[in-house]
Amino acid sequence: MSTAPQLVVHRDKELMAQAAAARLITRIVDAQAARGSASVVLTGGRNGNGLLAALGAAPARDAVDWSRLDLWWGDERFLPEGDPERNVTQAREALLDHVPLDPARVHAMPASDGPYGADADAAAEAYAAELAAAARPEDHGPVPAFDVLMLGVGPDTHVASLFPELPAVRETERTVVGVHGAPKPPPTRVSLTLPAIRAAREVWLLAAGEDKAKAAALALSGAGEVQAPAAGAYGRSRTLWLLDRAAASELPRALYPPASA
């Protein structure tokens, strides 16, 4: 079931990152209090990494029990382990190497020099199996009901590695797919699909900068998900768009939230 998106517009990308980090800490702490653990899906890109860096610098970060947090990824560039362009490499530098996580609960997507070699489709199948093994009966599906799933929004409205009109955005059965011929480098990637994204309790879409303004306006104005993948990303209980003023600059006034930081 689609949840109507809620919008929060911040003055600039730095404030957006700090506020999103504080919001994420609260959600993790609440989930851990309610269920003993929490699960979060990370996103790469400048906004995702900015949020992680802000989280690492946040005074409240020690409220999180890092050992009871599962981390997953929405997509990954299919490159060798340790490559600086891989989302997990950037996440480790921004935050993960600086907090006491349980390594067994950091679920990185396979690398191109890993057990599946250069076969991105096999890597995707393996990640789907890892997600299925982590799903509990109460999740009612082949992936865990993530507490928060974060997505950066590209200037072309792509989320994860689901690009407009490409086969991955049309996938309705599988939870993870190999992506070939992506329009931005590297061309080969591994990505969650829209069905996996929609299993999350909350989906947060991050967009900052003028280059994201048209994408945000398109995705929030009723565009179809095949043409605008961000329009198809929503959570089971909440869908939250976190924007800075530049990214929100082309939104119809009817969508603009009445009170924004």
C-alpha cells in the first residue's frame, strides 16, 4: 500500500544532513527499545555519505546500541572489494569504521572479485538469499521489514540503481537484481528492486542541490515509476522526503510543507 509522502525542507544540505542524522538516531533507538534490534538500509552518494558523516559527529550517536544494528545496502557498484567508488567503502570511511558494529550484521553486497566473480546476477541472487534468511515470520515476505530504508534521488529520478525505463525498475518478483548498462558509471551494479524497497517500514528519500530540483518535482507530481523510479519508492508506514531549499525549489506550492526548518 502506498503511503502519501511527507516533506521536510531544510535551509541547506548541511542542516539537512544533521537533522536527518538526528532523526535516524531516534528511529534506531526506538526500534531497539521495541524489538531489541534495528535494521537500516544505507544509500551512497553525496547525500547518503553526508548523513553518515553527520551521524558520526552527532553527540547523540552513543544512544545507539551499535552491536544490535543490522546494516544493508540499497545498491552497490559492482567493483572490486575496497574500491573507493563502492558504497560500502565510502560508508566505512564516513562512519562504520568509527562505531562498534557487529561485523556479522554489516551486510555488504558482493564485490566483483568476490565468490561470484564478474557475475553480477549471481551476486544479486546471493544477496537476495541473505535477505530472505534474515526475514522473520512477522515480516510476511522475502526481506526483513527494515526500520528505515534510505535512498538518494538522482537528477534523472533514479533511486538505488533503478534507472528510468531500464529493466530493473520494472521488476515485480525478485528482490535484488544485477543491473547492466547503467547510464552512469560504472555500468554494472547490484540493486534492491521496488518490491524490496516497499517492504520497509519507513522509506526516506534524500535530495539536496539545484540539480535535484526537477527530479523531486517530477517524482512528487504523479509521474509513473518506470519513468521516474523515485515515484515508486515508498514505505509501509511512512514515506519521507528530506530536501534542502534548492532541491525543493521547483515543487508545486501545494506540495511545499507549511513549516520547514
